[in-house]
Amino acid sequence: MPDDCHTPANALLSTESATRTPLGPAASRLASQRWWDADAAQYHDAHAEFLGVDSADGEFVWCPEGLHEGDMQFLGDVAGKRVLEVGCGSAPCARWLAGQGAHAVGLDLSRGMLERGVAAMARGGPQVPLVQAGAEALPFTDASFDLACSAFGAVPFVADSAAVMREVARILRPGGRWVFSVNHPLRWIFPDDPGTPGLTATIPYFDRTPYVEVDDTGAAIYVEHHRTIGDRVREIVAAGLVVEDIIEPEWPEMLDREWGQWSPLRGELFPGTAIFITRKP
Ligand SMILES: C[S@@+](CC[C@H](N)C(=O)[O-])C[C@H]1O[C@@H](n2cnc3c(N)ncnc32)[C@H](O)[C@@H]1O
């Protein structure tokens, strides 16, 4: 969720207030496109180094806890595999996968985020095709990828995450894996504060009404949608996929870096990220 480093985007979009209100798929998509276009520069000022956006070969960091695909191997051997990264932003993950021998494609709704990836690739390193599209309607044919992945891309921001699960299941070949990281659903119940105010539960876990920021005309300019752990599992299973594991990374002892609401203080007490490892039978 936005924090102080997003002040320029908030000013650009005239952010007026935060609220909880129902928001459907089209309005959510529009809000996300506006937000990520406006915030692309600040997002990268704050996080590009940690994510390895400008490293020559890209990097694949799954979450603020710093899990790297090179160590975790959630996707298995990617060499020669066709891999789709959903909500790729500037695509450091897709570029890293390409450096490992994968045929990787990055997809994102935001042109501003993708342009940051184009700029990084212009300096060299692995090159990947980038596609501007929404995750709820993937512009690819059935069974055209061996693997799909997402590091906090798209899934927390869409109104219909079940549609994303169905779309990913459709474009995967049988036996293919879909691995995605999102905010741990438990985080929803706490205020979005990395300090002590963020340790007291104030928001019902069962309330799926999205978090929405609106501009001075009342139009939504940022949205996050909540799903419980059970919701996520049901959406995956309804799409015809199998849940193989749910990873809840612990906060590393040596990591003193804050990332928005993620902090060592909160990380010591409860998880910030959930990584769903799924497979198409
Ligand atoms: C938190 S960023 C993560 C980006 C990248 N994975 C990273 O680790 O830096 C979320 C990304 O999801 C994208 N996104 C949001 N809604 C989307 C949608 N409906 N379809 C595709 N991408 C979307 C945003 O444009 C943004 O680039």
C-alpha cells in the first residue's frame, strides 16, 4: 500500500482519501493502471536496488523478505522453458529467468512500469518481450507456457482474482507450474504501518471490501483487494489447479530494511508474504 515515498504520485493523481468500498473489475483495472503509471518512478527510486532492476542480468526476488528464486527454485529448472511473468513491472524477474535459459515473457498493465524495463534492457543483458495487458484476460493461446510466475504482480490488485487463476490455468500446459507471491492475508487485519501502530488488529479478516484511494473527484486511483487463505485456495482449485505448497517466509534476522508496511518489527511477529505453489495436473 502507498507510503510516504509515494507523495509525488499522490500529488499527481490528487489523492484525497482512503476508504473501503466495493470496486469492480473495470474500475480496479483503471485505478491500477493510473496508479502504477504515476508511481513507476517513485517505486523504482525506493525498490529498484533491492529488486535488482538495474543489475545486468536482472534478479528474481519474490518478496520483501528477500527470497531469491536462485536459492528457492520454486519454479524448478527453467532452462528451455516458456515462462510467463504476470504483473512483471520492469521485469527484473523475467530478465533473470531469460539469463537462466528460459524463454520468458513479461506482462503488465502499466506502460510506465514496462518502460522502466525497456530502459534497463537498453543497457544490455538478457532481453525479454514485454506485453501490456491485464492479467484477467491473457492475450495468449491455450497451453502456450510451461511455467507462470508473479512476484506481487497483479493478483493483489484485481477485483476478480479467480479470473486470473482461470486464465493462468488456461495458458499453462498440463504439468506446468504457477507460482505467485502476494501480501499474506493475515496482514489485512492490521493498519498499514511498519511501526507499533501496525501491531494492533483493527480490521476484520473476513471483510473482503477492498482498500481504495480516491482523487478529488471521487474516482479510484489505487486499490487493493483482500482474499482470505481459504479464498485463495478455493480460487486456485476452482481453476483446475493443485496447491502444492504455501510458503510463509520468515523475516531474516539480518534484514533491517523496511518496505512500506514490511518491517523487522512486524516480521518478527507475523508473516508478510504468502507464496502459492500450484500445478496444472
Ligand atoms: C508491486 S508491483 C510488482 C512488480 C514486479 N513484480 C516487482 O517485483 O517489482 C505490481 C505490478 O502489478 C501490475 N498490475 C496491477 N494490476 C494489474 C493487472 N490487472 N494486470 C497486470 N498487471 C497488473 C502493476 O502495474 C505493477 O507493475
